[in-house]
Amino acid sequence: MTTITLLGGAKVWVDLEIDRGRCKACRQTIYWSTTMTAKKMPICQDEKGNWVSHFANCPKADFFRKKEYEPRTNGVDTDMKWIPKI
């Protein structure tokens, strides 16, 4: 495991030999790092060679963002078009 400090100062851990992959949207090489809160995060190098979260520089990042609200009517016609997720 290698400790990497990202451009913003956050520290993550990654095995550069094993945790390599490609972004499903833009096909750039990414590395799956582990954050201090034990969550997986894709990282990559920017054009200057700095390590950054791939969410910050992926041209298709919106593809992976979750929508805050989604329509739920369960077959019932209602005036409320957007009901918050629970």
C-alpha cells in the first residue's frame, strides 16, 4: 500500500499494482484508493502530474451523480411531481 496526498491535501491509500482500472465513462486510467473513512474513491493524475479525485476531472462526472429527487407515483395520479427519496 502506498500513501498518496491528493492535490487538496487529503490522504488516501492505494496499491498501484493491483487497484488499477478504467473509468466506465471516459476510459481514463484510474486507481481505486481507500480514504481515511474506509470508502473507495477513484483517483488519477491530472495533466501536471498531481494526484486528484477522478470525480474532479472526469469530463463525464455527471453520469455518476445520483439525482436528489426521483418521481414516485406508484401508479397514482398526483399533483406532487417530485417526492423526496427516503
